[in-house]
Amino acid sequence: MRLAWWRLRRLIRLLAFRPFPAVLLFGGVALASNALWFGTGLFIGPLPGAVITLLTGLGLAGAVFMLRRGRCQMAALGVLVGFAVLVPAMALIAYRLKTGLPILMHDGAYQTEEAMRALLTNHDPYGLDYAQTSMRRWHWYVNASLHPSLFHYVYPPLTFLLPLPFFAAAQALGLAFDVRLVFLVTAGLAAWGIVRLPWRWEWRYLCLVALFLDPFFYLPQGRNDILFLGALVGAVLAWERSWPVVACAGVGLALAFKPFALFFVLLLAVMLVRGRQREGWSAWQLGFGLAVLLLPSWRPPPPSCGGTRARTGMTRSQSWPAPTRAVFPSRGTACPAYWWRSTCFRDRTPAFPSAWWRPRLASRSWRSASAGCWPGPCCRRC
């Protein structure tokens, strides 16, 4: 048993946090993804798809070769990222500008553009019926029933407020605009921040691989996760430069983009307390940093929530008649999905006073931890 445990630990040390296995894994997944989406020629044509697939394969081979040679590893990774991420993104943007079709564009990115257009025309992005916009003709919604995303903007306000000046400038100048350009610039800034970190090159290499070649954050489609990830990278860089208040602002900004950054708040708070003990930071500096860190979490609820009732995902409009009311169900890895699995709700679409219910749910979870499960649904109204 001890020998098996020793071999397992040795295998983990050999494979985990190593550049070569990481680039093989993520680079291979990126190559397979580009071959699936582009190499088949179903979306932007057979010739551009074949070129993208070939370039991705060449970039992966070059990155692996340079790792084995032990020279110019970061430059080879930059070439791989350019071939696997930047070239497909620019091809999709160029195809959209030429044909007007947002092929392989993430629905959240397309809805963000519609939200900015609604705000500039004096409409509420959170109360807008997106089924009446061009988003209804998005290629994944055309031959399907009305998707709940057509009735809800599920992202925080800063997601569309950040690219809003660029969108407004493009509209004023009569230029075409694609929100993925803003995401690509953000990704470039995040890459610059990772390169500037005072870490070993292997750790920076792994961060770049995970950020750009992860298929769950596929940049060519326009996934906005790069916004909060870029803010977190900036926070880490600020912390390494001994700028605690700027680091708190970075984590707070990430929290304003996506609630996933909440997992870093407690860690940073502990680091602030330890930093005060080691670095001798003043109480004013510590308190100001904590205030900057927690300020974005106190944003007001979207107008469609009415300030009192919220759906388990983000919003649930009460203005439509009951037979046609669209409700965004709780699913995936969001916190409300775990509430549904823990039998707190009878279905995936309840509306409830979340601000009042969360402390009660937390206390009940703590009391029921020894039992291991709930005896039944603990919210009769749901």
C-alpha cells in the first residue's frame, strides 16, 4: 500500500504543474477543437478551416519541439496561441463583417452587444425582451423554441458597460464593431501581466496555457470569462509588486464582472491580515483595501428583479402573462443548481426572496451537516 501511494505521488509530481504535459493536453484539445469547428468546413468554408487546423498543428508541434530543446519556450507558446486562438478569432470576426452572420459567436457576447444597443437607445437591458431583437435570429436559436436567454440578461452591468464606449464610438463613426475585439485586447493585457509576474518561467508558462488553450474559455467564440480572469491576473501582479490596495481593487473588479471571483475574496482577506503582521501595514491601509475589495459586491439588483424577488439564476420577469412567462432554469454548476439538488426547491424554476433565504439556508445546512442530507424540501412556497 505504501509503495502504491509513493508511485501515485511520484506520478503526480511528474505530470502536475509541468509545461510539457500541460501543453500536450491543452494544445491537443485546442487542435481537436479547431479541427471540429473549422476543419470540417461547415462554418467558414473548407479552405480557411483547413488552414486554421494546419496552423494549429504546426504551432503545437513547434511548442513541443522548443520545450524539448529547452530554448525559446515562451516565444513558441506565443506562436501556438496566435495560431490556435488569434487566427480563428480574427477569421470569425472577418466572416461576420463580410456576411453579417455571427457564426460560432457565443450567445452571451451577442446579447452583450444587444444590451449596449438597448442602453444607447434608452432601453433597460435587464427589462428588454430580446426575442424582439436580432438575437432571435441567432443561428442556434432559429430552429428551436424560445430559449430562456432571450428574456434575461444574466451578466452583471459591468460586462456591457466596459465595452460600451468602444461600441458607441464605432456607432458614431459608422464602423463595424465586434465585442470579441474587446475580449481579445483584455486577453492580451492579461498575457502581459502573466509574463511580468516574478515567477519561474514554468509557472508563467502553465498560466498562459491554462488561460488561452482551455476549451471552456474559448476566446474565438467570445466568452466573457476573460474579463474577470484578466482582473484577477492584474490583482496577482499588483500583490507581487506590494500594492495591496490595487490588488484589492483588482479582485473587487473581477467580482463585479463575475461572481466566480468570490472564491478569491477570503484568500485575499487572509493575505491582507498576514501582510499587516509581516509588512507593518497601517490599519487605515488595511481597512481601505478591504473596502475596495468588497465594494463591487454591494451593487443593486437588476431592475427586472424588483429588488425583492429573484430567480434562482439571475432574473425572472413578472411582467409577462403566466402562460408565456419565460423562466431561466437553474442548471450547470451555479449555486442555485446545488440548492435544487439539495431538495430545497421542488423544481428548477422557483422565484424567492434570495437575500432573506441565504442566511436561513446556510444555518440549516450547518445544522444538517451531521445528518448528511435534508429530510425533504425545506421551502414550502417553492
